[in-house]
Amino acid sequence: MRYLETHRLRLRPLSLNDLSALTSILGDPEVMKYSMRGVLDEVATRQFIEWCCTCYAAHGMGPMALVEKDTNLLIGFCGVSPEEIGGVEEIMLGYRLAARYWNQGFAPEAVKAVLDQAFNEKSLPSVVALIEPEHTASQKVAAKAGFDHFEIQEYHGCTLRMYRQTREQWCSSKGNMTESGLAS
């Protein structure tokens, strides 16, 4: 998998070397408030990282580590991966950030870089984002990345908003390449 870079972030595959830092993030009840998995302990975080590594090997994509360039610290993850939703295999966007990095533009920056790779390099036809109706911060991140319409979707017993963006929508939106935060 190719590493990605934005002005402030490096995105690279997660590895078991990230276990401690990622457990700290995914073990935070505030970060995981809207997660269907809930708070993750070290064992569950290890399983998540192992699943990510399987995704990389099988699909050439998956949630990637977000590393802040200035500090070289892991601050979360962001990526796309195959997921069955409503009996259909979709490519789903997922992201989580350590709480102290919220409201600084890191999530939209990472999401735009991931979508740019998904649509322009991998030529994926569409990407979906499942977001809880109460999770307004995540809805704002999705909107900044061009997800503007949703339908209601049942997923693992939860009623969620399923946003979809197609490759055509991404490629036709003006300024995506310059506004994505991608390093040139």
C-alpha cells in the first residue's frame, strides 16, 4: 500500500507497533461514543489492527494510521475498506481521532486524502459513510468531503445515515485536488 501525505499528516498502514497508542485512542469513551463496537481494550484493538492488515493484503486498502508530521505521533486512523451493508458489498469510509485533535481540521484533511486515493488511483465507483443521526461532528466532516445526501440504513441493529459519494461526483467537484490538503 502506498503511503499518503497531506500538509500536516502522514497516512500509513497500521501495524502492531501502533497497539499501545491506538489502544489509548480507541479506549477513550469520548472517542468511541458513537462506535457500534464501543470502547476497545488492548485485545480488541489488536484484533482491529490485525483485521486492517488482512484488508491491506486482500484488498490493497484499509484503515490507515494518521500520524501528525510535527510530532510524529499517532493521532487516529482513516481509510476505506469493503463492508457488507444491507446485503451489498460497499466500500466504507471509517475514521477516528484522539479527542485532543478534534476541531482542528485533521479529520477532513485525512478523509479528503483517502477519498482522493480511492477515486483517482483505485478508481473505486463509490464510497459510503455510515454516521449516527446524533453525530453532528462526523456529519460535518463528511459534508466537507463532499458527502451531501444520505438515506436511512439499518446496520448491525442500528439506524444510521448512509452517505454515498461516487467517483463521478468526486471527480466533477471543483477544486478537490487543491482543497484536499494533499502535499504537492
